[in-house]
Amino acid sequence: MNSKSVAGFSKLNKIQKIAWLKEQFDDQNEDLHDILSSFWLNDEPMQKVVDGFSENTVSNFVMPYGLAPNFLIDGEIFCVPMVIEESSVVAAASSAAKYWMDRGGFKTQILGTSKIGQVHFKWFGNPSLIVQLFPEIKHALIQNASPITENMVKRGGGVTDIELIDFTKDIEGLYQLRVHFETCDSMGANFINSTLENFANTLEDFFVDHPSVNDKDRDVDIIMSILSNYTPQCVVRAEVSCKVNELGTFANGMMAEQLAEKFKTAVQIAHIDPYRATTHNKGIFNGIDAVILATGNDFRATEAAGHTYAAKDGIYKSLSHCEIKDGIFRFWLDIPLAIGTVGGLTSLHPLAKKTLEILGNPSAEKLMRIIASVGLAQNFAALRSLVTTGIQQGHMKMHIMNILNHLQANDSEVDQTLSYFADKTVSFSAVRDFIAKIRIN
Ligand code: MEV
């Protein structure tokens, strides 16, 4: 459907917006208002809060909020909330969590927490002069930004370094301030961007009256100031390991040694082939995004950082690694996670707030550890299925419920279908035919 153009749409209230949308459909979509309003929250003040997150909101989009229990991480047990629509993700995470709980659990390590922001600018004076003046520039930047940074500094964070990067060989006159930040328990986007914009102002002023600068070089052209979502120094490692012979036996009678070798090969494939690496990492993000969403963090930022990190060696590859050495199977994931447990949606969104409570109100570092462990568990579960039974068995078992819901099966039909398909291949047509048959009888 094409809609007509509209002026002043944002000024309309919710009901007027829906009425306008309905008009675009001629006679169809009679139920548009009913459907959209059926997802409004009964709690009006809460609905107002949710509406405030975005613009032109007319309804809420519901996603399943599930729990993956039995995550033993650094000696503590977590029940991890996950928001995801894909069937079998939560089941797979829970199964891998339980499996590793019996083998010592997940061990994690924070490899860094530093984030990056950039001020891109052009200046056409002598390049050696800006290098020579840089310590003075740095001092002015820090000094002038102190009203913005002082609170973060009190909390133990702030600006930790400022570099001058010369891009003049690529683009005439182009430089960058590359600023390193610690943002404690917040993701820090607003803090970083405000500081950078303040830096940009200082930079402009610096050259205006500096005695060493020629009059013709007083102009600084600020191109833009913004954080970088690539955070290769804000990285967490999650790891599992056990003796190969403690891996157990697997579906189709596969023994531990064979599983370990096949599993390692599966990871190696994702290190040499970007086609496989993309799917492999997608499986990791099934788990990561689900917890990022449940905690009100920014899944686009997390994905962007993760994929750039996966390509840091010049070829897109697996974010996880596997080795078998001296009889020990070791599987680990290094992942950049620039996340927060204070600020943003984390305290505004009622369920994000609850998620953090369920996780024991973790610090940002602890949440990094939890999320990386879920990503690793998800990857483990996917590869374990792929190298043993194949993925469809588990997927279709979960998917059967979606099919049954679609066919509006009653409880007895659900029971009969589940028991009939326990040892059969599930497909939409097979389930539909089976239901049709039992409905006739
Ligand atoms: C499906 O959402 C994710 C998998 O494709 C991941 C993988 O292949 O590793 C199962």
C-alpha cells in the first residue's frame, strides 16, 4: 500500500494517527484501531513512558521474554532473561548452560573497558605545527570540558587519553581527535558525545587567537563529533573448558573425542570462510542480542561493534575459538560489549529494570561477563547440534508449537501431534495434514 503524504503528523494524537493510517487503506483494515490498541498497556502512566522512547508511537510490538536458568558464571549462578522471537534459542541457551554447569561453568575475563569518540576536522596549516601545539591543545580540551566530565571523573571514569590522527594523506587537511573514555556503569553515549562537541568548540577557539598560528590558518573546519561504536578495547572473554573425555556422549552415539574434533573443525571453518563465519556469528548474536534487548541496551551498537571486530584481521571470521590441547577441550569467545547498567533505557523500561534486578543489579562489567557467556553458550549449542543431529531436529520441535498455534489446535490435538511427531520429521504441511486427519476422525 502507498500512503499519501502528510503534514504535521507528529502533532496528531495516537488515535488521530491511527485514523489517518486507516484512511490510507480505503475499505480494508477495519480492525486496524482494534489491533493496535489491543497492545496498549492498561497502565496508562507506563504507556506514556514507553511512548516517550520514540516518536509517532501508535502501539507496542510484543516479543517473547524468556528465562535461561543454570548459567554458572565465575562461580555464581544466574537465570538470564532473554528477549527473542526465534524458537529454540532460549531452549538451546538453557541446555548449554546446564551442560557447562556440570563441567565447571563459564569463566570470564574483562580484557578492557575503554571506549572511543572522534572529532573529525580540517585544518590547512603546517602539519608539524599542530603536532607541536598538541600538548597545549590537549590541556585546553580537558580544562574546558571539566564541567561536563567532573561527575564521571568522580565516579572513576572520564577522558583517559586524546590522540591526534593525521588523515591528510587520504583527505586534504583532515585530522581526527581520537578520544579514549571510561564511562563506568553507563554505556556513556550522551556523555561521550557531549564531551566531543565541547572539544570541537575548544578546538575552534584555540586557533583563533593563538600567537604561533598565522592569520591565514585560524579557521578550523569541524566536520563532525561522534562516538565510535567500534570498541576493540572494550572487550570481554568468556570461556568453557573440560577434559575431552568429560564431554560425554552425544546424539547418534557420537563419542567425546569425535565430537571435540568435529566441533573444533566447525569453528576452524568459521575462521577461514566468511560465508560460514557470518552464520556462526549470527548464532552467537542470537544469545547476545536477546540479553542486550532484555536489559534495554543498544543491540545495533553491539552488532556493529561485533561484526567490525570479527573483521579486524582483514577477513571476516569467527568471534569464537576452539582448541584441543593436552586432552583439554577449550572453547572461548572474545566480544566487544559497550553496554550500561545505569542510564538510558536500563532504568526507564520497566522490564529492562526487572531484568537487571533478576541478574542481581550487576555492574556493567558483570553484565559484559553474563552476556558473553550467553553468546558462547548459544554458539556451543548450535555447533553441538550441527555436528551431531543437524539443526532442524531441535528447530522444528520448537517450531511445531508455532504451527499448532497457527492451526488453532486445541489441547488434545497438541498432545496427539507432539507424540506423533516425537520421532518424525516436522514440516508445516505434515503437521497440517495430521491435524486435518485427526479432526475428521
Ligand atoms: C540460527 O538462528 C543460528 C545457527 O544457524 C547458527 C549456526 O549455524 O552456527 C544455527
